Amino acid sequence: MGKAGKRYGTARGSEFTTPQTWCAACATYAGIAWYGLTVFLGFAATDIWANGNPDFDDNGKVEFADFLIFATGFGKQAGEEGFDTRLDLGGNGAVDFEDFLIFAAAFGQSTTDTGSGAIPVDSTGIWSTRAQLLEPNSEMTVAQLNDKIYVIGGYPSTRISVTTVQVYDTSTDSWTLTTPLPLAMNHGMAAATNGKVYMIGGQISAGGNGPFQDTVFEYDPTTAIWTSRTPMPTARGGSVAGVIDGKIYVAGGRPPRGNDFAVYDPSTDSWTTLPDLPTQRNHIAGAVIDGKFYVVGGRFGAGFRSDMTNVLEMFDPATNRWTTKAPMPTVRSGLNGIAVHGCFYVWGGESSAGVFPQMELYNPVTDTWQSLDPVPVPVHGVTGAAFIDGWIHLPGGGTSNGGSSGSTIHQVFRAGTTCP
């Protein structure tokens, strides 16, 4: 394992200064490895941990025993003897120097420390990128089915809607194209459940006035065939979808459908209208946590120059009622979000002033928000995201406000926070 790596005088998350040569072989020896953690990397034992959970022996604290476990697997590739997926903190198929940096930030933490390995806190996070999309896109929708990510519809900088369906395979870090949508669409809502991907609603042309669609298309990855299903009760786009117990909930939409809320049951191919979303809005983010549907942010009018909101509302199917929760710190629309480890991650968005870089996290247990590292390339115009092997995937999106900046960028964020 005597490969040369990098040593960094100061490190916090993904920010490094003063690179110097460092011997990766040192990580195999306990004494030298400890010296590497405290001196070579400039970390103290109480530095805040931000990425993943390195409590490898599951005793509620990150300690020297965990580092010994880590050191044993250092330098291994996926498939090699001694490779342990728990040690691949960076999620790139190898136990390497990136993982060493991540682990170093956690060393010495216990369950009572601010940066506990058992209860980690995203203080800086880690941003990275993956293979770029095959075609630039924004105002599209994203769904995850197992370890694949589907980017559906939308439009590039021409603002002409496409039928394109791009599929990302995390195992190969590569994109392919599958069967196009039956209808070119932007501002749709996608969801995956019971082994199928669903594309719901949207609009055919660009602009805030539609015309909007009530269509529902079901994609079967085993046959690569799209099938039409029962349409929504109302035609709308700019909404958000979430899955609870195999049913797809769709909330909000561009005017005049900002309050609309209904649920689709694929097992019966039927829709049920539900109590209105209390705050009418569109270009919103949503996530399902503990069987409840959270909807946040958005705007009141059709375009990005309209007034925006930071309101967070939660629907509980058990009571069939909406409840208002703590507002998001940043007022914005065109944002995106996903639930990870019981937390609601929210990022991006647009306004008349530009694109929002903020990434924020909501903890439903404490009903509180915290700010995370900003998105390296701020984006908007994507509804839906994916979480695979510890990474949140943010494929594509517009890089300037309006609809003329669809991109191929594929950003990922290492999510370590748990909201118990």
C-alpha cells in the first residue's frame, strides 16, 4: 500500500490548504496513523465530524478502536479481500485517502460530543461530482428506482420540451437513454414505487400559463415501456410528489391549482382528492418522513418574479390533516429537496435576483432548521432527487434564473446527518 498521497495542513470538510506529500502506507500502523491524524492533518481529537458514521464497532463513540478497523481496510478496492463497504465513506468503491480525510474529522467523538459519530452533524459536508448528463436539461423531474436515477422530460436552453429520459447507473457512473416519454413535457412530477416509475402532469410548452396536463404515464424498467394510466383529477404542473405506503401524493401547482392535493393508488389505478394544501403555491420541494408528507417553499404566481414563501406544511395521512411547521430560513422558489436519515435536505431555487446557493436541513423531531455548505454550482428547475450509497444526487438544472440555462452538471453531496 505504499502509494503516495496528499497531506493537508488544515482541513475542514472538502476545503484543504498547503498540500504536501504524505505516505498512505502510514495508515496501516497504529502509532504512525495516530500521529498522521493529529499532526500531519492538523486535526484535534475534538474536531467536528460532518460526513457519515464511522462508529465501526457500534459502541456509540468514534475512538481509536474504530481507527484500527479503518486502517486495516485502507487502500482496498471494491472486490478485494479485506474491502468493507462501511469503510468506503466517500462512496467511490475504494477505501482511500478521501475516506481517511473524512474519518480524521470524526476521530475522538462520542455520543455526547457535538460531532458524535453515532449522531453526526453536517457542519461542512462534502460536495463532489459524478458523470455529467447526456443532454442539458432543466424544468425536469427526477425519480430514483433502486440504484438508478431517472431524469425525465424538461427542456434545454431552447425552452422546447423534450421526451428524453436519461438513466444514471451508480454502479458504473454512467448515463444511458431509455424509451422516450409518450409526450414532450416540462414541469412534471415523477415518483417511483412498486418497481415502476411514474410521470405525472406537467405542461407541453414553456411559460407560466400552460397548457397543463393531467396525464399519468407508468414506466416498467423490465420492458422499457410507458403505459398511460388514469389521469389526475386536475391538470397541473410545477407541483411536487411524494410516496407513502405505495401511494403517490401530489401537492400544489401553478395557478390556478396551487392548493390542489390528491393521491394516486397504482394498485387500483385510481385517484382520491384530499384536503387542500393550505398555502397555494408552485415550484416547491417535498419529502416524505415517517409516513408524513412535507412541502416547503415555492412561489404564489406562475413566474420567478412573483412573490415567494418559506412556509413548511406537513400532511399526515393518519389524520387527513395539514399542520404548519417551522419556516425555512431562506424564502425561495424553484428549489428541490429530499429526505435522508429522517432529515429534510433542501437546496437551490431561483428568484428575480438570481439562483440560490443555500442548502438547509430540517429536523422534524425538533422542528428546527440548520444551514449547510452551499451548493458549488447553484441550480434550480429540478423536482425530485436521489439518495444512493450515502450521496444525495443533484442532476442537471438551470444555472441562471429563468428557463434558458439547462445544464449537464451532476453534483453530489455526502449526507451524514441523522434526525433521530
